[in-house]
Amino acid sequence: MQTNKPIFVTQPFLPPLEEFQEYLKQIWESKWLTNNGKFHQELEKALCEYLGVKYISLFSNGTLALITALQELRITGEVITTPYSFVATTHSLWWNNIKPVFVDIEPETLNIDPDKIEAAITPNTTAIMPVHVYGNPCNVQRIKKIADTYGLKVIYDAAHTFGVTINNNSVLNFGDLSVMSFHATKVYNTFEGGAIVCHDEATKKRIDNLKNFGFINETTVVAPGINAKMNEVQAAMGLIQLKYIDANIEKRKQITELYREKLIGINGLVFLDDMPNVKHCYSYFPILIDKDKFGKTRDELYEKLKEKNIFGRRYFYPLISQFPTYKGLDSAQPGKLPVAEKITEQVICLPIYSNLSFGDVEKVCKCIKS
Ligand SMILES: Cc1ncc(COP(=O)(O)O)c(C=O)c1O
């Protein structure tokens, strides 16, 4: 008998409960729940090793890490960013009273288009905040060159990347700071969580102070910091997740390859390929639907999948620049972001997570083909 259980776009990876209980027991015994506890310290060390980065500061979530990264570099005025991301990218600017300036994306990678950055720079520009969308690295060399030429900082929103490398070097080593998210929907999760990756000890120290109200010792507060600390339960989850991460990414790779094998050659449907010299983490599987060639619009396909209990996600739709908060900005005006405006009407992210069965992937593909 065939059951028609729902297939959701994502599902968090949860380790065996007994393993987590072991860690909880230690937390109960130590009664140390947060504020740079044992597991927090262990996780920072383990992540630096796993990711191949020098310094990492753990956060309670990625959004607070983004907001703090901007504070750390004292970014003001205008920041060039992409409209094709999750709203938190731009919200972090708004919360810092910074004006977002949207620049269009490349059709090949869906990342910010370096060719269009320079035209958006004004005397008020202080930084670029690109996103490695779906975990695919931005053109980091071109962005660095522009930033160096104009004296701008670069903060990468690396929420979708975990373990991604370019020529065996972590993508997190590019830019002044990189910000990660360990939200439940991500490849690697600590329930909620996030991190800032930086390249020197002094910066790490300041970030650590900022995420703890600006305290530098018991009695001295040097900055208007915030409370954005990761707690011990989150850190414990992070340590356990690290044991499974390679297997989980490998499974996502196999799912991606199966999708590609089954969906290749469908008229009006395209997907992204692996990039040369990049180790990917396969965090999403986006497809783009050209309605004239495919014979259906993206939304028609999305609804059809839903009828079959398959829940894709129109991610990213709408564009950040189309939300009421931002749509009045000059750079958000219709027609100014033609590639992003087109892609946002074409994209669906298909289900992908480490526990997704190959049978379910085939079912999704069959449904798309029919
Ligand atoms: C691109 C991007 N930036 C920022 C965030 C915010 O991260 P968090 O949910 O951990 O606050 C997310 C995801 O949630 C994201 O996808």
C-alpha cells in the first residue's frame, strides 16, 4: 500500500537522543548553562579545526551575529547588498540605521554581480554585504579587488555555507568577517545558533565583548553590546552534530546528483551545477522554471507539487527589495534589478535533507515530469 506522507522542503538532522542526554547530564551536573561554558569553548575550537578558520565567535543566532558584525566594524552610511537573500541580511543593516543599496545578481550563480557593484558606490558607502546564496561562493576575488580599491569593508553572509571551500581554502576566510547561521533549517544546526568568523585575536575579543553587553571584565563595560551568547545546550548540540556532518553532507550530495540525473533535459527547467574547484555543502536544490518552455508557471508547478503533498519553497520570493520596508528605496525600484526580478518569479527549492530517501527524490522528480 502506498502512503502519501508529506515531503517537506527540509527537516533538521537530529542525533540519537541518548547522545544528547549524555551532554545534558554534564550540564545539569556542572550547573554552567551559558557565558562561555565548557561546551562553548570546545565547540569554538572544534569548529575552527573543522572549518579551517582562525577565529570563531559563537552566537545565539545568525541574525544577531550579522547585527554585531556591522557594529564591530563600525559600519555606517550605505552598504551594498543583494536583494536575493533571506530578509535577515537587509534587516541587520536597518537595525544598525544603515541604508541598504541593492545591486543585481548574476544569472549563473544568483550571487551579487561584481560587475554592477562599482556603479552603486557613493561617498556614503562603507561596506559590501554579499551572500553566498545556497552555499555557492560569491566571486570573492573580484569583490576583494573592488573593496580594496574603494576602501570598503566586506561582511559575507555565509548563512548557507558550512564546510564550503574554494581550492581547499574555507570560503569563510574571505572578507573582513563572515557570518554563519546554525538555524534548525541549515545543513548544520544547534537548534538556533550562529557565528562570526574573523582573522585576528583582537577582533575576536571585541566581538566576544559585544555579544556579552560590552563587558570586558567583571566591572567594565566598553561598548553598548547586546546579549547574543550561545548557551551550553546549543553548544552541546553543535559538538554532537559535528560527528555526523560529513555523512550528512555526503548524503545531500547524493540527493543533489540524483535530482540532476532525473531532471536533466526537461524543457524550461534549469538547475545549478557544481562550481570548479569548490567543495559544496548542498544546502539547497533550487530549480528555475521558464514558463514558456516548461508549459506551466513556477506557481502552477508549486501548487501541483503541494497537491501531491510535496512542499517545495519559493526561496527567495519575493525579493527583499519588494517588501514594504525596503521597496521605497531608490535601488529597489522595479526594473533596476532585472535578473533578480526574473529569478524570483522562477525559483522553487526542492526538498533536500540528509534523511530524505532516494525514493522520495524520485517521487518529486516524477511529479515534476508529469
Ligand atoms: C541568508 C541568510 N541570512 C541570515 C539568516 C539568519 O539566520 P538565523 O535564522 O540564524 O538568525 C538566514 C537564515 O535563517 C539566512 O538564510
